[in-house]
Amino acid sequence: MLAANSKAHVDVVSRVLRNAGRQPTVPVPHLILDSWRRSMEQHHLDPASLQGPRILSQVMLDECRERSELFLRIARDEVARLHGQVRGADYCVMLTDAQGCTIDYEVEPAIRGDCRRAGLYLGTCWDEGEEGTCGVAAVLTHRTAATVHKRDHYRAAFIGLTCSAAPVFDPQGELLGVLDVSALQSPDDRRSQSLIRHMVAQSARQIENAFFMHSAQGHWVLRAHRAPGYVDSQPDLLLAWDGDGRLLALNSGARQALVRQLGHLPEHVGEVFSMEHLAALADESAQPLAWPGDGALHVRVSSPRRKRPPAALARDAAAQIDTRITEQLRLAVRVKDCHLPVLVQGETGAGKEVFARQLHALSARRHGPFVALNCAAIPETLIESELFGYAPGAFTGARGKGMLGLLQQADGGTLFLDEIGDMPLGLQTRLLRVLADGEVAPLGAAQRQRVDLHVVCATHRDLQLAVAEGRFREDLYFRLGNARFELPPLRERSDRLALINQVLAEEAKACGVIGQLSGPALECLLGYPWPGNLRQLRMALRYACAVSGGSTVQWQDLPADVRGQAPAPGAAQAVNPERQLLLDALVRHRWKPVAAAQALGISRATLYRRVNEHGIEMPGRRKG
């Protein structure tokens, strides 16, 4: 039997919806009223339901988090900062993906259990079609900041919560996710949440701008604000363009302002600002600049820096990305832009999805969506509906409005199918037809629908063997196998030092440590065979940063299985002082042999001879 307050809420929802058309005013905002109506009439949800939100399995959650890895990494600092501002009032902070699934959150340990029971937890899903009116769903529907306060919620399960949420968009205007701040208890007056809503919206813009700046590397960038003191710290407008002046990226503030002033989104920066003035302001301090809007903006223009390959992001400027990978990527872009499917092969954790994302970013479809599915991470019974979607009422338990499959979500862009070798045979047949005909038939749909997408597949399996054993369709293999690109494992890559430094810098920043390696620790990492490749490297460095206590990562801070491949450094120093001297010089000079040899007062040939004598493996040099 429903509790009295739950029954009263159901009576209010029913009465408001019944009388909404007859009365000039309603007791809830129109955004809430419209959502209540959809929840009842379209989604057929029960306002009396006390069931909590749907929670993803660990496998599904891991897949969602992998899909949003860059977004998660960029948002992490701001999520923690925002929680630091609201934790004293017992608010928790949640970050969801573009489908409303919670992929990150911050909550005080004292209220973690209560929040989890209320649905404020990692892996919970907040789509309106399943949960009715709630903060995240309101943002997903209206794409603007919203507060859903206590009895604004449609389902009785959530009427104690107050939720303020805001969208985060990528530089092309696509929704990356939703930032939400929620509390289990709060005053009844909705106006009490005005400050919280403002804080959430501001933090969402900070994440959005950080994502923009990461994406705009290598291009011209303009930051703008009406007040000169806020140009760098809190720009209202962000624009990025290439050397020809073509606009490549806009933040949401720029999109809204330009549509308001011009009536459309411009394609060239010259439609908004004088190109001569922009060139004159390049790399100067903030200056006023005329534009189509009212009054002058204060802007700062940054000229593009020379684009560097991914490995060069590491602190060792001499290290370059493995030439085999750059050549594979160059050829793969040409193949993909000729409308051919691409197959990427390599060991588990070798960076196949990273390669696929780079391929998408360099291809002619870089402005379209990139949609990923790990065929091995989703139960066989769910892959078909995830990939093809389904029509309303296609099967018992299906959402009332149906679901758009990943094939349709990737329309105009790239679909990445990881571990294609684990796809069931029946789905291989359907995928082959999509590749051949460019049409998709959602489950339960009467008509096929056209899709325009490029497919990139990846696997660590031997597909030829799978074909011979009858586990993979031969005709699908023939369609994929011609454009096959092999990624080397980490242990064979010549850019291991740069990759170690790059991953260390990322993990050190997340843990708040200095991000330096001692000589023995670095030598151990360089000599380890890395059976789990880049994924294992990241986890090992995450662990080392966590246990290092904020100081330089030492040999003993590395995971035991990694240390087990190398002798303890103390013994090595006692027996081989010359070896340690060589190693210290190489580490100090970023493994540059000329600089290290000069510091030691020996020739480069002598340095190489002694390195070989002491069994020191130099990054980029393969053992004979």
C-alpha cells in the first residue's frame, strides 16, 4: 500500500493533468507539466511507482565509461571542484553520458548509502521514457539547464529529491552529457535551488570549454567576453578555425550568440570578425574587437601551434610516435574516405579504439558522430537491440517510444565495432546486409531505413581461423579483410618512453601528484613486456601514482607483477655502480644519447657500448 504522501502526490499529478486545459494557471512550471503529460500519455509510466531507476550491469557501465573516456577525464577536476562547493549541504554530484546513464559521481561517505538507495549512484539511468520527469531527463529533452524540485518529479519514488542539472555540449553542438547536483532533503520552496542551478550551469560551461580547448589544439582560437578580466578564465564565446578561415568549432555560447545576431551559424570566421583585425591580434593580450552584436567584445586570439603526433604530447620532445602506426593511420584514412570498411587488428589493450578515433578525426567524416560498441562486453541477447534499435512495442519490456540503434546514431559518421570476432553469426548476416545495402531494419519495424555511415571494426582474434571453424562468416571477412591494419603491441613499439610519460602525466594530474619517475622505476617500465598493453600500462601507473604519496614514483610503488620482471634496484646499484651512473645520465637527459654522452664526458659510441654491456634497453632501439 502506498504511503500517504505518495498517494497524495499521485492525486496531485492526476488532478493537474486533468484540469490543465481548463485553468489559466497550473501549480507547476510548464516544463514540468509537459513532462508529466508525456510520462503518462506517451511513456505510460505509473506515477505511483516506488521502484528506483534502472541500474546498468558492471559490463554495460564499463562500456559506457570507455565510450566517454575523454569526456570523463576532462570533466573529472570540475566534478570534484563542484562537489567541494556543495558537499557541506549534503548534495551529491553526478555526471551522465548523452543517454542519461551516470558514469561518474562524487558523494560524501556519510550519505553514500542513502544516496544509493535513492538512485543517486554510479550506473543509474535517467531517461524520461523510463523514469519520467527528473532533472537529467529534463536536460536531455530540452537541452538547457533545469531544476526538478521534490514533487516536480513524476514518479513517487523520487519526490523527496531535488535535482538541478545542465547540459555539456561538444564543439560541434552535440550533447556530451549532463552535469547534475542532487540532494535527498531540501526546503520545499523551489526558489531555494536557484543558486545551485547557477553553480551547476557554470560548472557545465567550464567542462564544455575545457573540452573545446582540448579539441581545438592546432587551430586558430578566439576567446571572448564583454569584460576583459574574464576573457581567459570564463570566456562566453569560443571559436576555432583553420588556416582558410573555415569555422571548425564553437562553444554553446558562441552558437547561441551568432544565431541571435546573424540568424544562422556562419561557416567562415570572416562573417563574424575582420580577418585583418584577427591576424593583428594574434597572440596578444585581450583587446576590444567589433562584431555583429551590440557593443564590442574583448577577445584574445591564439595562433595555431604546430600539430604534434599523439606520442609527442609526452614530455620527451625527441620521442616520436611509432612510424608503423603513423603509416597505418595514413593508409587507413585513405581507405576509409573511399567508403571501404576498415579492420583493425591487435592484441587486447593495444589501443584499437584510440586508433579508430584518430582515424575518424582525420577522415572526411570527422564532423559526424563517432559511435562505439564492444561486441564482447554486451550479452548476446542485447547486442541486436543495441545495434539495430527497436520500434515501439517490439517486445515485452521495450520502451514505449522504441529505441534508436547505434547504426542509426552513427548516421553521417563512423560506427566502431570492437571485438567484431565475438559478434553472433546471426548478427553478422544482418551487418553484412547493412554494409551492402546501406539500410537498417529496427526490431519490430515494418520498413527499412537508410543509413549513411562508415564502419571500422577491430578484433584481437584470428578471423581466418574463426572462418575455418565456422564462427565467422566468410563473406563478411572478405568484405573486411582487404583493408586490414595491424597495431603492434606495446612491448614492440619504439615510442614506449613517450607513451609512458604521456599516460603518467594524465594519471598524475588525476591523482594530484607531481608525475615523475625515478630512474629504476622508468627502467622497469621500459623493460616490462606489457601483456595487457596500453590498458595495463594505464592501470599500473594509476596504482603507482595513488600509492606514491605525492612524491616521485619509485620502483617499489609499481605493481608487484610489474616489479617482478626486474631485479630490485638496490642490488643493481651495489653490484653495478657504472650501470647506475649511465642510467641516471640517460634519465636526466630524457634518453637522448648525445646529451647523456656529453654529460658523462664520453663519446656516443662509447655510451652505446657500455649501455649494451650493462643490458640497458634504450627506448626506440630494438634488441638484435
